[in-house]
Amino acid sequence: MSLVNFTAREITCKIVYYGPGRSGKTTNLQYVYGRVPESRRGRMVSLATQTDRTLFFDFLPLELGTIRGFRTRFHLYTVPGQVFYDASRKLILKGCDGVIFVADSQDARMDANVESLKNLVDNLKSAGYDLKAMPYVLQFNKRDLPTAVPVEEMTKLLRYKDEEIFEGVAVKGTGVFETLKALAKLVLVELKKTK
Ligand SMILES: Nc1nc2c(ncn2[C@@H]2O[C@H](COP(=O)(O)OP(=O)(O)O)[C@@H](O)[C@H]2O)c(=O)[nH]1
Ligand SMILES: [Mg+2]
């Protein structure tokens, strides 16, 4: 899981944004990238198709300060949501320390949300992880759209355990940092347990 380099006194944690195609995963990363000072972030790498869909993944390295003398880095990844990129998703989940599921609030995307969540659980399982035991938060994105399904309904459909749920409008940045901070906190709690 987290990479701890005692010589360099660095900890690197891997966070994966998961969810169906076009739910707003890349938009979450872009907003973070735009708001974090240059001194605290590296280059954002996006491998996209010509039509701007995530092809393999997006990657954004962040440095979030020092914990007990260790510099703490977070590597944010997104997965491609389209069904046929499952091999990429499996690869990206390897070694992950926490997952943010970005659900699309639009009514027409509920089946895609459910299917993607099931795909997450299955892919984690085949990699030897259990979502029940993993740092995990849920974001209901695109709350600005008129077709957004009520939060209570989405919660019933998509809540997997007792995870925190955040409402987001990623294009405006709403909920983006709240979601990331909550997940980062859970990852750090896990990290302390393993010592
Ligand atoms: N209305 C609205 N559109 C959004 C929101 N977040 C993302 N989008 C749009 O949804 C589309 C897909 O977003 P993207 O981040 O590429 O989705 P990904 O496939 O999950 O990476 C883009 O056109 C975004 O601008 C949101 O909160 N509200
Ligand atoms: Mg994307």
C-alpha cells in the first residue's frame, strides 16, 4: 500500500478517483491542479483521446506537508470509465490506498453508477482488497443539473458502507476539496495503524 521511504523520509499515498464515464473525475483533478500552489504540486499528466475522454488515466502528484518528519505526497489518479477499459482500471487500482467514487447525479446515469460501483468492488477483490476495509468516500457530482436525483435516493442506491458522502459541482469546484480532504484523512489514519 503506501510507499514509505525511510531514507528520504517520504511517504507516498495513492488515491484513485473511480466512477462511470463522464461523471467528473478528470474535472475534480483539474480543479485541484488549478487551486494548489505550484510549490505543492507536480505536472498533471492526462492521457486522453482526441474527443477528450480519459484513455488510460490522469495523474496529479501533490505534496501535503510533513507528518512526524516525513514528507507526505499524494498521487491522485483517475480511471477511464468506459466499460471496455477494464484492464486499465485493474492496473490503476494496484497499490491504491484509498478510493473516491465520483457518481453522476443525472437520472439517466444511475445504472452506470451502480455498474461502475460493482466493477470497483470486483476489481478490488481480484487485486486482493476489500472496499469495506479501505479508505473510501462517495461524491455525488453534477448537483447543478435539473435532472439530478435526490440525495436520499442516490444514497440508498450507492452507499456501500458508512462512508461519508459529498455533494459536488466539480466544474465550479464545489465539494472537490472537501471530498479529497476527507479521503486523505482516512488514508492517514490507516497509515498510522500500520506503524
Ligand atoms: N453540469 C456539470 N457538468 C460537469 C460537472 N463536472 C463535470 N462536468 C462535465 O462533465 C463532462 C465529463 O467530465 P470529466 O471530468 O471528463 O468526466 P470523467 O470521464 O469522469 O473524467 C465534462 O464536459 C465536464 O465539464 C458538474 O459538476 N456539473
Ligand atoms: Mg476522465
